[in-house]
Amino acid sequence: MSFSEILIRWYSGNKRNLPWRKTQEPYRIWLSEIILQQTQVKQGLPYYEAFVDEFPTVFELANADENEVLKLWQGLGYYSRARNLYFTAKYIANELNGVFPNTYKGLLKLKGVGDYTASAIASICFNEPTAVVDGNVYRFLSRYFGIETAINSTEGTKEFKALAQELIDPQNPATFNQAIMEFGAKQCRPKNPDCMFCPFQETCAAFTKGTIDQLPVKLKKLKVKQRCFNFLVFLSEDKQTVLEQRKGKGIWQNLYQFPLIETDKILDYDAFFEKAKTHHLLKNKRFDLYQYNDTPKIHKLSHQHLNTLFWIVKTDNVSNGISIDDIQSYPVPILIGKFIEGFEF
């Protein structure tokens, strides 16, 4: 049996029952692939189902308010995906009459769609033999062929894409692509891969050489930047608080947060009080301040760690406030969302 035949045979007996595998509709395949970028299936599945329920077609998604989309996305992280999803939905609905491009090259022109997503949609929906390469595919191919080229290097990206393209079954690209991703996710796992019951065991270079734990190779990550965030949680006598929408570029663009004071280091109470009283919402106002969490909550992002303190500010009234009863309706970063859930307003 050929490589693709072994892989597809394994897939037929081991694939998970997932809703996006029951359709070839481009909208739903696109939606699932965007959600599953940098997200595990078990985390992404309820979001996929929620989006399909709320926005059954690209037209409903395009006609939604951006805040609705961001709120439904809340907790998934990498919010640029949600913003791109919304932008592309409007483009497809309004400029393409709801019809997705039906080729790999055409799909690549959509905002938020890269090589992997374009390959997945083109193969699954339009039977185009263009290979997908995600983290699961990198891991499986690097181990099976004993490839030591770093998967997060320019050379590695080209090498693995070319190899996957050589291996793909041109007659059945949709099943092959889903099979190779599933194999990496279920069989050739990052830790404790199921080598004893692997159909590729006899010809796997890493298994033969005992290098499974050493592959795939990754270049060292950039140094993680440490930042200190101090959020002001306003509580007024008339049950108002303040949320501000983040503008400009950044992972939290267009999301809402409590007013923020960023400092070079974590400050003690006295030092932060002096800092807080100069904030534009607190100038010339009487207020009581207390620290909600004694130690910073550390929120880890890809290249930075946010050392976060929440400071409760009690005052008579606030400018541009919102009712505390409405706070749950605003799309916020998961860091803020968890605070809101745990704090008794």
C-alpha cells in the first residue's frame, strides 16, 4: 500500500465525528478553519456550533454588528481572527454575492486566509489537490521522514509544503488532507504518540532512530516581554462603571476594558495612589481606592506576559459611565471577562 492509502485507511477507522466533516459548504468549512487556527478542537467546537446557530450563512454574519461577533468569540483569543472573519464575511456577502472563491489562489486573496486555510477549503470544498500543512502535519512528517529542518523557519515552511504536496492523493485530496491532520492529532501526538499501534511504525525514521522526542525541531522563541497592567474598576453610587474601547492596532483592538494604567513595574498602594489620582477620570475628585488582588494575575500571550492588578475605585459619579447591569453585554478580553465573572458588582 502507498503512503496515502495507509493514511486514508487509518482515517476511515479512527476519524472523530465532527460537524464540519459532514459538509462541503465553503462557509462552514471556512468558519471551522478560522476558529481552529491556534485552537484545539475540544475548545473550538462549542464556538463553531455557537457561530453556526447565530449566523447560519455568511449573510447573517456579514449583517451582524462587530460587537456581536467579538462577544461570541470571547475566550478564544487571537482576536484578529474574529475581526478578519467579520471583514471577509462582509466582503463575500457584499462584493461576491455570497459566493466563495473556488480555487486556492482565489481563496488566498481573502483577508485572514493563508496557505493552510486556503488549502483546506480548496481541497475539501472544491477537490483541488493542494496540501495542508499545520502543526499536526509538521510533526508527523518530520518524525516519519526524520527531517531536522526547523518547522518555524522559512526553509522548513517551503520544505514541508513541498513534501506534503508530493504525498497528497490527487484523486482524493479532501480525505487525504483531513486524514493527515487527524493522524497528527490522534496518533502522532506531541507527547506520548501511539507508536506501538502505528501503521507507519516499520518505516518511521524517528521510531527507528529513537528520535521521536527530538522532532519536530523549532527555532527558539523570542524573549517574552513583561508588562504591568493596572485596571481601574470604577464603582459609583448610582451603580455605574467605566469601560473603554481599545483603538489602534493590537490583539485586543475594538474590545472593551476597564481604564488602564500601565507601569514599568508593579507599584505598592501608596505609589499607585499617587499615579491614579492624576488619571483624567480622577483629577480633582474624591475617591476611595483598594487593591482587589494582592498579587498580580499573570496573563500569558505569545510574546508577552501581562502582570495584572485590578484596583477598585469608589466615587460619587463617573463620566461616560455604563450601568453595571449592562457590563456582561460588552465584548472584552478573557482576562477582563474572568474578573467580571468573579467580582460581585
